[in-house]
Amino acid sequence: MRVIFSRFQGALLGGFVARDLKDRGSNLKVSTLRIQSSNESILENLLRVIQFCVDSQSFQELDWNQLRFKEILPQGLEGDLRSFPRVIDRAIALTPLALLLQDNPALLDQQIEKIARIWWPQTSAPNHLESLQIVLKAIALICQGTDRGYCRPSRFMPTVLDYLAADSILGIQCGQVQALIEQRAGLETAIETLSQPLLGCKDPAIESVYQDSLGIALALFYFLDTPEDFSLTVLRSLRAGTLAPASCILSSIFSGAYNGLENIPVGWRSRSRQFSRVKLGLQGSQPFSKSIKPLSAQSKPLAKLSSKPIESGVFLGSESGSEAEVLHLGSQLFALWSGIYQGSLPYTQTNSAATVTSSRLTRSAGSLSSILPQAHLK
């Protein structure tokens, strides 16, 4: 349980650490670092999905239609997820869903397929579905691993490739990732090989598909080439930030989920760059502190979530606040996954296929109180 809790926190905080490092490239001796500002919107939307998951466990199709996200556009207009320019951005934002359904692959598959049908035209859904599947299933696989060798490419990549069509763009590039790692290819060789299909591509639609698959393939390469070293994975991914900027965040999420919170350098966390209040913009949603209730009204709750108000957004306004608030949200998501709490929407069909709590773990109040930090419980 403690390991899984650390992976929840590591996956979520890992993405934010990678985003913050973009302004300290010179200090980290990464001269080619140029991460697009759209990464902030990607991560803001990730926070929105956390609240969505906490507020609603039923995952009805109408819920996904109503989920409002910030568009990744310079003017910062509000829109829905269908306006995202890149599938990889949407997949990153859905990280909380992969964490929440990590031990229920059938339900995760169901939700991924439902999301693809809602968010994209039928003509483009197959490519987008494949991209969502590979990212979210990879996160779930990483979190569910039981030994330190399960993310070796010889074990991990065959499982990943099983989800892909061998002749698809992403399937071909992921096959190249496995070959590059087995050959112990260097970073420059990997980038050159994987980006080759983009050269000379003049069709915007095809280029968009290649760009998404490149970002996912690079993220897998960065992570699987150095799975045990979070710092090295992030630093290497930053070097190709201009080519596929979202791959930096995605590889950091992979590595954070694998290595856990304790293996993210304290220096990177404590110097996290300040950024302002994030408006979650969910119409009619309740603050986190009011949206959680015990699973059973007859039983005494094992713990109470902090009453710290987060009514209009998530405040990440100080050097330590950024880390503290992301970890706070991670604790709430973990509490939902562990079965302590359910969201604010009524859900009584505990035997339904939509149940999101783990069916394999029985948790006691004592064991959970030793895992969840007291800063997040009251």
C-alpha cells in the first residue's frame, strides 16, 4: 500500500517537476531546453481530471461530454477536450484515470473506448484510441508492477506492443523503441530514428498523427532506457523538448510512477517555480473538502480529508505550495482508489462494473493512517 501511494504521488508530481525545470535549463546544463508554454495547460487540465474523478465515480457518457478543459491555445480560451491539438496532451491529462483504474483493466479499456468515441470523429478515432490506450495502459502497468525488473524493455515492451497494430504508425515506432534500447542506442540516434517519418511530411493531418506517436515513443524510450533513475530520465527528455515537448512530461510521469515520490530529487521539488491560482472551471462542482464522503453511511469513515478550502481552484502560489497542493490532490485520488471515500455524486450499485475501488485489497484504519500523511488528513 505504501508503495502504491508513493507511485500515485510520484506520477502526479513528476509531471509538474518536469514542467518547472524548463525555466532552469541553464542551471541544469541543458542548453537545448525549450518547452512550449502549452505544457502548463496540459497540467492544469490534469488537475481538472483529478477533481472529475473524485466528484464522479459512475463515468457515464454524459459526464465525459460535460468535462470542460482549458484549451491549449495562446489566448487561453475555455473549451472542451475535443479542441486539444495533440492526442498526447489529452492522454497526459487523463493520467488520474489510469491511476484510479490501474487494477481494473477491463473498466479502463471500457472508459478509453468511450472517451475516444465522444471526443473524436469516427474517422480519426482508431488512431486516437490507440494513442490513449498505450499511454494509460503503460501508466497502469507501471503502477501495478510487483518487482523492480518488470520495466525492463524485454518484459515491458512486448506487453505494450500487444495493444498496438503492428502496421500502425505508433506500433512501428514502439517496435523501434524496443530495438533501439536492445541495441543500447544513444539519445541522438534514438531521436533521429524515431523522428524520421516527420521529415518531408506536408500533410497536416498525417503530421499530427506522427507528432503524437513520436511524443509517446520518445517518452517510452527516455523512461525505459533509464528506468531506475528519475533525474536522468527527465534531463534526457528535456534535451528533445522542442521536438516533442509533451514527451518530457509524459516520461516524467512514467518515471515518477515507477520510482515513487521519494526518488524525485528534493532540490527539484523545493525550488518548484511559483505559478498562480489554477482555475478548475468545473460548472457546479463542489470543493474537494466537501465532495468526499464515506463509502458507507452506516460505517464510521476511516479518515477525514483536510478541510483546507479549494473552492475556486487549486492554489499553487508559493515555492512549497506547488508541491504541497499537488500531493494533497494525489492523496485524495489515492483515498478514492483505496475505497475509503466516494465522490459527491450518488452511486449505490457497488456490484456494478463501474466500481472503481480495488477488489483485491482489504485495508484497515491503522494501515491507512500510517500511509496517508497527516498533512492531508484531519
